[in-house]
Amino acid sequence: MNKRPTGKSILQNFGAFSDPAPDVGSDRPGDGSKSLAPQPLPRVGAGVIGATQRSLSELREERDRLRAMVDAGGGAELDPMLIDPSPFPDRLPDDSSADFESLKALISEEGQKVPIQVRHHPGAKGRYQVVYGHRRWRAASELGIKVKAIILDLSDSELVVAQGIENAARQDLSWIERSLFAWRMDQAGIKARDIRAALSIDDPELARLRAVTKVLPTDVIEAIGRAPKAGRPRWIALASAVDDDKSALARIRKTLSADKVLDLPSDERFKSVLAAVKKPVERTRSELELKSPKGRVVGKATFSAGDIKFSVSSGHAQAFGAFLEEELPGLMERFFAREGDV
């Protein structure tokens, strides 16, 4: 990885595209108008300022310069084939390609309004790496057109801070994507202060993000997916369950190997995985009364080791038997789906 010891801070460069200038427009689907009102500057955490040692006035001046460059048609048009993704992936695949297809159609019809940012590839002369704007880069590649880009000279630390600021402006990374992003930065030797700056978090939150990826292998997380509705508490609960029961990881992998589970949206895959690691509640009794909707006892179910018995009153026995015979195949299918043995 490129670790240039000195150079401009990334905060000199990020602002123009985290918060696009009013007359530049947007590539986002549904944004057909151009706002004429002044746009507020994005909030930048104290950790970011400390990590980059740049004053706000300097950042604003550089932001204005980059905006003017975009307004004047500055930057470059690059062949997408000369560009590689960021060495620090911060996203998992979307559950649906609809949003991307809408973006691609918009760029095809109206052109790319907001340039992406790239840096010179530290290990391949003449090539570039995306700082941010992966979806616009991919759309241009699939459309067979050049991509508008601003080319920067950035170290690895500056690159990840830039990605973090852009994502914070959009606020659309799920919690587990942030956890994976932190893990990848750790693996690349990025300093903790730069990781905190990139994600705009404090030490306790960084510790929580690290705790989950310490227990859950990356291939398992990637198989589950973004799971945007499964926030921090549920991911921590999943990691804790796996940490307490080492056999749980095998159950998770078995669950995720089932086609029916893989075809589910990521939030539903997460639910299936969480159900697979939960220990069954120990029964405190061996008999269960069977009651009608009005509360009348019509029989009982008896549970013992390796044995389950039903006894139903004579008035309902024949009909209940036929009903149970009809419903049992579906009940067994649901049971094995929950156990991950489909």
C-alpha cells in the first residue's frame, strides 16, 4: 500500500463532491432540479481536523477552488478500464440492482454531472484507483463512455479519510459495512486515529466495530450482506453468541449454504443466521395442554427424550389426525429451514 509520509491532507480535496455545488447538479435518480440556494458545508469531526492538521478556513478555500474547477469543466476524462477500485472496499453488494440501473440510465440520458475522485495508482504507472464514486465509475464502464474525474495525489490514510467523509455525508453505510471498513483499514496498517477520522467515531465505537469482525469471519459477513436493518445491538448479539458457542459458526455456514436462504434479502439472511445460533429454550415441563380457541382443554402433548405424543379427545381425534397429517410436511420443512438443513 502507498504510505507517503508527507503531502496535502485529503480534507483539502474532499469537499467539492461530498456536497456538490448548486449548479453542478446530481447523478442521483430523481434529482432533476438544480438548487439555487447556498449549500451548507458538511460537518467535520474534531478527530478529522486533528488527523489532518488543516484549518477550516484552508479547507473552505480549497473546497471553493475545486468547485470552481468543476464549474469550469475542469478535471479529466478517463478510460474506465484504466481505473481500479479503492484498495479499501467499504460496501457490500446491494440486495437489488434497481438503484444502480436507474443511475446508469440517468447518466446515459443526461451525462455524468458530478466527477468521481481518483488517485494515481501507487503500484501501476498510468493507472488510477477510485477514491469515491464507484457507482458512477461502474456505470460509465458498462455504458462504454469515459468517466469524468478529478485526479489527486493521496496517501492510504488520506484516501480512507476521504471515503469516510463521503460516506458520512450520504449516511448510507450499514453498521456492518462500517465494521468491515474498519477491519480492512486495520489489516492495511492504517493508524487508529485515521480510522476514527474516516468513520467519525470515538474509541468505544471503534472497539465495538473491531469486536464483531474479530469473532465473525469476513466470508460469513459477506455472505449475510449489508443487512441495513440489523444495527449494532443485533450484530453484537450475533458475535457474542458465536463467541460463547464455537459450534454456532458451523450452524451459520450451514444455514447460509442453503439456496432458499441465499435467495433472501440480506436482512432476512441475518434473521435466519441469528435464529440458527440461538440455543433452544429448555423445557420446564413435559406436557402441554391443547386448548380450543375458547380455552377448553381438548387434549395434551407429551414431550420426553426422543419421544413426542399427542392425545386428543374422541370428538376431535379423527379430524385433528387428518389435519396433522396434512400439515406435518410443511411444519417439517419450516423446522429444517430454521435449522439450516434444507
